[in-house]
Amino acid sequence: MSVQAGIVNFDGAPVERATVHQITQGIVNYGPDGEGTFGEGPLRLFYRPLYTTAEARLESQPHVADNGHVLMFDGRLDNRDELLHSLQDYTLDCQGDVCVVSSAFSRWGTGAFAKLIGDWAVTIWIPDKKEIILARDYIGVKQLFYYCTRRRVLWCTSLAALAFCGDRFTICDEYIAGYFSFWPDAHLTPYREIRSVGPGEFVSIHDGHITESSYWTFNADRKLRYGSDAEYEEHFRFLFRQAVRRRLRTDGPILAELSGGLDSSSVVCMADDILQNEGMQTAAIDTLSFSDRSEPDETDLDYFVQVEQQRGRVGHHIELKGVGDSYSFDPSSFTATPGFTVREELKTAQADVIKRGEYRVVLSGSGGDQVMGRGLDPRIQMAQFVRELRVADLARLLSAWSMCSQRPLCHLLYQSLAILLPTSLRALMKPVGEVAPWLNRGFALRHEVANRLLPAADGAWVWAPIKRYWFQMVCNIGGEMTYRGASAWETRYPFLDQHLLEFMISIPPDQLVRPGQRRSLTRRSLVGIVPSAILSRDSKSSCSRCDVMTLDKHWSKVEGLLKSPVSATLGYLDPSGLRRAAEAMKCGKVPPYSVGLLRAISLELWLQQAADRGLVTIPEPHQMGLNVGGLETVDSA
């Protein structure tokens, strides 16, 4: 990925050489195509490019416009032609996307951001105002963080570069609460003093004053209705095809992830169809698949080979062997945020394939589950019918789902009615509102963790349940994109295309979920493009065995982590509940909250490493008003 960073000292003092060294060292492993710099004295801008398009190779960044504005742009414009047509009265300094953005900003100011379709993050320095503007795409695919003090502001694509700037930070409790539900809010980081530019937002910084503004907001009134299934299917195919085509814009080979699931298979098959019938700039699309035959329910291999057979081309295969090293407990592997990401053996093998094949662009099916409605609870649709007093439709849907799920009709109706209640009341209802047994109850109550776990809980209560569901989904994706791991390549996500997502949140829920069939629209629309066996697949392989083996193999390290946990000192976790759950999982009893359990263990590892490195301050238990058992106490003083 390309990387951008900058420093401005508000007092006019020259930027310290040590600070420049810290920032440049933090980004040197990203952006392999050189480094561009701008500024002197109190201002320094840094840009390291990763060229993925022919146009990008013609540009130079930081880019200085005729009006003196200085821009850094990391990303891809999907509506270049449309913007160029609107800007035909402007002379572009180059054909790179940064020059298009520069002209757009000169014409429309911050109103230009709403017109930029694609994955991007931009920095704009306005010298006559001594103002920095930071902006990010609508869903936050590109990352941009900033740290502002009274004396200076630092910003960077890489959170780690800011975390290692030499200052000491405070843990953000609100971030931790989000970490234990779905994803933290996208404007937060684990460090209270460092923030992220929110998806669909721009931040203006002038003399230490920060103004946050939105240029894209969730539209709860968005609605699209057709008269037949065929019309929805045609519109979906057009938008999905466009989304994939936009992400094929590159002058090198592409590596596409192919798991054999519906998401990745749809992307690969649609990309093949585009290349065959339309042609594109890219030379080739190769696939990367992995499987672990030691997992009891491993079936991915049976499916991704069908895609390979259809395309007449075998991709890169990674044969994983779960031997207990799927997650690292090595102190040297510290990252800027807590959380185990993908399996270590997969991460290493994927990086090796990308390096050997000289791939710079990776196509991913991530986001497909959320955007295509796999997690859409049918009870949300039933609640919608109750709200709209559509009694006949409600009765029909209740009956159909009762037969499919083998659940009593009255039970489904009760749960559907509960969705219409205020979130605070819903959180009291079990088991939906129940939180993990190792989470500190006081912390969970203060930060409403149970509320965060409810479906269709975010957004205004007066919104229709389906709109609250979509709003929550968009927020979660923004958080996920903000905290995904940095990489030395560019990952592109067709399912997060803005026009595609806006279409999906505007159509009726019965286009997405029907009795006995989730993701109905996707399956119906891609007949003849994706192999039929994959279109009818409704299961996924898991990795529970490798999780158990990793805990068992590294139990001495895990046990050491949990002896005197920092997370208990801070009041996040109940150590006894955490230890019991970890011991049970080590012995093969995988709990339904196993992902959350691994997150808890990773958080403890991260907190200890962050404290050892001097990045964060950990108060003593008596300063917190807590005991290590996680029960709140009151200081006698």
C-alpha cells in the first residue's frame, strides 16, 4: 500500500530530526517505489508510493498545485472519466489520480470529497491558512490516523508510526468495549490521544483546533422498489460487475483470494467473465487458495477446485497443517492494535506467494457476508412487517420460517416484537443480551457491551428495523477496515463498492433472505457465472481444531499471561472467568464465544507488550478503584 505521513509544529519551531527519523522508519516497509518529501522548518510531508496503475507512475507526490495547495493521495479513483469530464476547463499537471483530486478540490473545495468514488485517503496542506485537511473514503478502506497535541500534529497511514513516536498514551476504554463486541468505532484507536479519520469524514486542523465533518452519511430514507425479481437481479449483476471491473484497473498481475465460498468465488468468476468479454489492462488473474485437511469439517478444497476447473487454470495452493502455531505469542511480534489476525502459517505462505509472483494487487471477497445479507436475521424482516401492520405478510413469513428453523411460531413472533423495543430493554433479555462470562460485568454495563451485540441496535430508534440493521453493518465494516493489518500490497474489496452497497441497503429485505435461503439475490443473480454447487453452498469450514491445538501447545505462555492480567487491573476482564474459559478450550471444549475468547487473550498479550515498551501507562490496582477479581470497590479516601 502507498503510505503518507506528515508533521506540523504549531509554534513555528523546526521539525526535530529525531521525529523525522521515527516517522520515516515507521513507513519504510510500505510503499517500495521511493519516497517523496515536501516542506521545511515547521512542516514536513512524506509519501512512499506503491504503483498499481499506469497513471500513478506518471505522478509525483507530494503534489504541489498551481494555487499552492499540497496534496498526498493514496488510493484509486473509480469515476476518473466522470470527474475529468466535469473538470475539462481545468488543466491537469499529470494523468495521475492525485492531479484529478487536486483539480476537484480547487473547484469544489471540501465538497469534492463526496464526488470521489473509490478507495482513497487524502492529505491537503493549505499554506496561506496553515491548515491541514485529512479525508477518507466513504467506508474507510484506506486508513489515516492523526495525533494532535498543543504543540504539533502528526498523521500517518500507519497507526504504528504514531504509536512509536516517543510519547506515552492512555488506553481508550471505549475502543476496548467495541473490541469485545463487533468492531470498535472507526474514529477510535486503542490510544485515547490518537484518533482515526472516520469513514466518510474529513478533519480540518488549524493551530491545534480540530473540526470533524461528514461528507457521506447513512441515508435511512434510501429506498428502491422494482416490480419483479428479474429487475433486482439485473440491477445487481450490473453493479457487481462494475464493482469488480473497477478493481481490475492495474498494469500488473492480480492475485485473487479463492476460498471456495460464495464471496471469493463470485469475485473470481465475475473477473474472468469481464476479461473474457471485455478485456482489461491487467495481464492476468491468478488465485490463492488454502485448506487444512486436519480440520474435521474442512470442505473448502472440494469447492475451490470447481472454480479452477471452470476457469481452466490451477491457482496457488497452500496446504496448512495445524500443528499448534497458528497464533504468535512472541513479544517481538507486537502490533499497534490488539487481536490475532489470520493464522501465522497462512500469513507467511501468502506473503511468500505475493513476493514470488510480484503481485501488487489482491482481490478479496471480504465484506460479502455483510453486504449481501448473510447475517440478516429474518426476525428483523418480521419486525418490519409488525411496524408496517402488514399482518398477512407477517403470518406468511412466520409460518415459513417456523417450518424451516423448526422453532415455535410464537417464539419467533416474540423475538421479532422484541426488536421493536428500545435497545436498553432488549439488552436485558436473554440469551441475546448475554455477554461472555470472562468480561468484567461492571465494565460491560458502563459501556453497554450487551447493547452492542444486539442486531439492528444502532441508529435512531424511530428508524425501521432493517435500516438500523444496515446502519450497524456499515459502522462495523468501517471499524473492521480501520483496524485490519497493514500490508506491503494493495487489497481491493469489490463488495464494498459504494454504488453496490447503496443499492443493497435500499432494496427490500426479502430480496436478500428468504425462508430456507440466505443471500437469495446473490445466488439467483449469478446463475451461469458461478458454479451451481457453490451457489447452493451454505456452510463454511472452521478452524476450531487449530485454535485448540495452539492453546494447548503454548499453554505455559498463556498461563503466564493470565497469572496477573493487566486487563483485570484495568477492569476489562474477570481473570477467573477468563482462565476457566481458556482451560476448557485448551481441553477441546470450544465455546460459542471462542473468537471473543481469543480476542481477550490477545488483548492481555498486547497490553503487557505495550506496557513493557513504554507506549501506555498502566495504573496500579489501588489507583483504579478495582481489585484484580474485576469487582468494583470504593476507596475509603
